[in-house]
Amino acid sequence: MSSTNRTVVVTGIGATTPLGGDVASTWEGLIAGRSGVRPLEQDWAADLPVKIAAQIAVEPGEVIPRPQARRLDRSAQFALIAAKEAWADAGFTDKAGDDTSVDPDRLGAVIASGIGGVTTLLDQYDVLRDKGVRRVSPHTVPMLMPNGPSANVGLAVGARAGVHTPVSACASGAEAIGYAIEMIRSGRADVVVAGGTEAAIHPLPIAAFGNMMAMSKNNDDPEGASRPYDVARDGFVLGEGAGVIVLESAEHAAKRGARVYAEAVGQGISADGHDIVQPEPEGRGISHALQNLMDCTDLAAAEIMHVNAHATSTPAGDIAELKALRKVFGDDTDHMAVSGTKSMTGHLLGGAGGIESVASILALYHRIAPPTINIDNLDPEADADIVRGEARKLPVEGRIAALNDSFGFGGHNVVLAFRTV
Amino acid sequence: MAATQEEIVAGLAEIVNEIAGIPVEDVQLDKSFTDDLDVDSLSMVEVVVAAEERFDVKIPDDDVKNLKTVGDATDYILKHQG
């Protein structure tokens, strides 16, 4: 709960995703219903049960200079690219302090990932085994630490109010944004750069998720593999990338004349207390998070017109979430256009809350909900108004709100709410 | 066959270029790794390891701190190369 109740707004957005190297190309792909899932053509994929993934559209090495890139884990590279876009989009021209419209002591950064620098860890283990101790990179520790992306983004923008990394598996990105909202609410910061990133497309995570029976093995139809709410869904498709937003107190944004995309209304958080990986099948924990959101904010069910669902394309999880929406919102659920954008981007794990917040914010800003693709046969248990196949216009009049749901292994549930201004 | 001073400077220039992105022509004997060539303490470890491999020389950690300039490193390698 907040001590000052300051209104928080979104003034900048950035992304690098399987659909595009920036927000504009990602949004264009989402609205067009384009899949970012492709075959894994690397040699290491040959023996894996899963040979598809949503790989980044623009390799970070094309954007970040080589000397800088070689000391950043891939997840930190993604985060930095998305953060720089969001920072410039918010109208800042330099680091805090050099740009005098933001005080570094009042600027925070909260960037999360689900797994951290896993490719650095595994690649450096290969170096240790194959080439010996002396060849292990001295940059390994700052590259693999889970707070690396947050710390690097904090350094890039000059954040000194606090740099944080909440970790809650696939809810991490959303939890980061929720944490950032609270930093501003509580008066600890005026501006916070927040989001999620993930870079885990590597044989070990794929083998591990695959052996959990969590991933789609629809190798013959990559673009059709991620199919939330379809009766034939058989697991998630791993994605990579980052989504980062600039959150700001409404007062601070007004003072510098910043463009406001949306209000960041708040968050609802809960834990399932059920199982380490299985979602609670009736959506009890998710309902609790939704109820917390409604209790702790002035959000009205009547104004929620869009939900960017967690919807990973797993048999149990997709339905549990819809049950929770119905339980908390009753008939109000009927006017919520529910989109599963992971059908296009794949599942970015800790990055999901970041890019899906960007998608939710743009859905409000442009008043259009992206589609859920690949639903050939809608699961009869999907008791909600799913946006199928094509993007759908949202009401053009009045104040409307959108939810972004993210849930993670461990039973973490985070719901974020945004609203038009 | 042992490398000449010229070959060592050229080799170090390639290494520094790879690690710090400094143009090879800027890597001269009188240049300081930290002050002139953007090589911080962690990157210096990378430079040393790459130089050890390239010139077949061992540079113990205790000696690394004495290698302030490209000239220092070149002299060290000339003296200790295998």
C-alpha cells in the first residue's frame, strides 16, 4: 500500500522482441497477427525434443558496439536496448543529471529476468572445461548475476534512487514494474525505468523445460505451435527479448511536459501456495491477486476492457486464469477483450511482463487489442471473450483500463493495471 | 621463434582492438592501458590472458600491476617469452 498515493504514469516504452527490434515493429507485428516462432537451425538443437523458439528479430550485436557487448550477458544486452529506446521515447536526451529534467537521486531502475545470465554461466563452464581456468572471462560474475541487466540499465540512465531485481520466474518482469510503481507511490523516486528481459534459448534450458513436459513439441509447425486457448495446445514456446517502460509520477511528468501513454494504476500480488510448478487449477491464487488489485486501487471492473492474459499455451494454465477472471469479475468479464500475445511472441519468461506491459499500454493508447493467433478450435472451457485471429478495436470513448497478467513457477501471481488518461 | 618488439606491439594492438574497440594504430608503446586505451582492470585480465596465449609467456597476477603501458607489456614479453 502507498504512503503518499501519488498517481503514476507511463511516459516511455521500449522493446526488442521476436517480432521486431523496437516498439514500432513489435506493435506492427502484434496487430498484424504475425508469429515470431521459427525453427532452431543451430547444430545443438538437432538432438533436442523441442526444435523451435521465438528468437530475437534483431541481434543485439547489430546495435551494441562490440567492446560493450562482450561484457554484457545477452539478457542485459536486450534490457539495455529496450531501456535506451524507452528513455529516449520519454523525452530524456542524456543520463539523469546531464539531462537536468531528472535528478539522479530521484531515479530508479527495476529490471528483472526469470533465469539471469544463464547462457554466460553455461558458456563459461564450457570454457573452463575445454580451455582451463585461466581462460574463464573476468567479466563472468557481473554478466551472470541476475541483477546484471538492472545494474547496467541503472548505470546507463544514471539511476541512484535504487536499482532492484525482483525474481519470480515468469512473473519477474511484471513484478519489476509493480515494484517500480510502488517506488514512485511511496515517494522514494520520481522516475523509474522498469521491465523484464530474458535470454535463455540454449540447449540446457530447452532440454530442462522440455523434460518437464512444459513446452510445445510441435516442431513441424513453428508458427502454429503457440496456440493459447486452442484445444490442441501442448505447451509454451520459448521466446527471448525485453520490454522496458519509463514510469513517472504524474506531477513530475506534467512539470516537464512529457507525453503520457497511460496511467499505471497499480498491482495485485499473491502466491498460490499450491505447487512448485503446477498452477492451482481453479485459479484461486490468481483470483486473490485480482481481488487485491481491485481492493488496493480505485480501478472499477466496468472500465476494464482488455486483458493481456498470461496464456502461455499450456493445457492447465490458460483455463485457470480465465476461471479466476470470471470468479472475480462475474458478468463484467464479458466486456473484457482477452488477448494471448504469447501466441505471437512465444513466452519470454521473465521478459514477458515487460513486453506484455508495452502491448497493454499501446492497446489502450491506440484503443485496439492485439489478437490471439492459432485458435483453430476454441477450448469450450475458455469462458471469456477471446480476441481470435484478428486485432479488435476497443471502445473509442471514455476512460478504459487494461490488465496484464503474469504468473511464475513457484506460484507467483502478479496482475498490473493500466488506464487511459 | 621469439617475436620481435614490432610483432609484439602489433599483436597487442590486435588484442586491445578486439577487447576495447580501440583502433590498432592508436596502440603505441607510450600508451597507458587504463588512461589511453579504455582497458579497465577486468579487461586488463583479458588482455593478459590473450597475450600469454599469443606469445607463449606466463604473466603472473603479481606482475600484471607493473604493466602500465604498452611498452611495459612489450618489454615483459620480450624478456619472458618461451
